[in-house]
Amino acid sequence: MAFPAIGDYNGGVCPQSHPKAIYSVFYEFFYDTSPFADFNRWVYAMGDPTGYGLHGDFINGWTNQNALVEAVPTCQGPDGFYSPSCSVNTNNIIKQAGEGSAVSLTPQVPAPTEAVGLSGPIPTLPGNNPVTGTPIKKRSRVVGDLKW
């Protein structure tokens, strides 16, 4: 693997030594913090006060690409795979391939018993994680008549 020789990770030109591009997945999260006066004091559970620690993992294990193509538009929304129209549960392509349907599983590791903030602020981070790093303070920038 190599970073693109020219451009960014999502559309750059591959170096000659590694000519095949790999897929990239971009996650972007927006949180409406306007109802909270002290949102600048928020810290991710792993101790990050900067907001740069959020990440996501993507694993693609589909062997039947036709089933994946059908699942993307039909298994979205609040019910996801449990939606009555989800092709994973209703489509013959999956059943013919001998693949199963979506099922609920009991977690192998139970949820933590400590307070994790589901009912309000907590005095320490889960697992007693320390806060690391320096929070980023919002600054306004003025260029000409524009301010942001």
C-alpha cells in the first residue's frame, strides 16, 4: 500500500510502484450542540477533548456482490436489516446462495455496569480514562467582509 503520489487519498494518482487504488470510506459526523451551553467541555470516552479521535471501521465480507448491490438501497433507515423490504431477508439471491438472513445475537461480553452517561453527566470517563490533549478553542477569522 502507498499514499497517492499526487492528490489526496480519495482521488489522487497512484504511484507506479502501487498502481491499483483501494476503496476509501469517508465518515463525517455532525452533532447539534446548540442546546448545550458547555459543549466545549465535552470529551470523548477515550479521553480526547479535541474531537479528532472519532473513527469508524469498515469491514466488507460480502462474497455475493449482487446481494450487496441489492442490500444497499433496501436495508437502510431506522430498521436496517430488520426492515420488511430489506433484500437480505426477502431476496431469493441470498437464499439460493445458501446465505442466512439477519439475526439478533446476544453480545458475548455484557454491557459495563459502571455509569457511562446514559442518564446525565458522569464524574469521570468510563474505565477511569484520563483526559489527554488540549481542547481546541474556536476562533473567528476575518478576511475582507467574511467572518468565520
